[in-house]
Amino acid sequence: MTGDGYSGPALLTVGQAQFEVRVELRGHFQPIDGRYHWYGRIDRHDELSQLLGGGRAAGVLRTSGGGSECELSDPDLWGRYRVTGTSTPPYPVT
């Protein structure tokens, strides 16, 4: 993927559980608050869905480009959880 985003494998840690997931992420710098906001979806992952049960959770998302704290919420109709974070994203920014 080019620009400010990442598509590929990642390691998600929620509490003591770790999951190898696939993500689609994008982000942008928000000049109003002076922070970088990144967001995206985690591909359907049955064990993650079982742990979260449709609820929200805090976690850490890591890619080969870095790691960052994140929030998981709002699974869509296909079971993909939304993931968001602020400041340094878990991927390189161009």
C-alpha cells in the first residue's frame, strides 16, 4: 500500500491473549488537535470474536513497522472489528 496506510499481517495483543490477524489501516494528521489518527479493520478472526463477544477492548497492534496501543470496537456484519489509535501508528508513515 502506498501513502499513509498499511495492509497485511499484524500481531494483536488483548490482555494476555495474542492473535495473528490481517489488517487494513489508514491514517492522517489532524492539525486541529496536532495528533496523527489511524484507523481500520481487522479481518474476521473467530478466536478474537469469541474473546470480545461484540464488545470493546483495548489492545496493542504490532506490524513489522512498529507497534501502538489501540481500541477495538464495532464489529461489522462480517465480523471485522474496527481498530483505532492516535499518535504513532503501528506502520511507517511517509
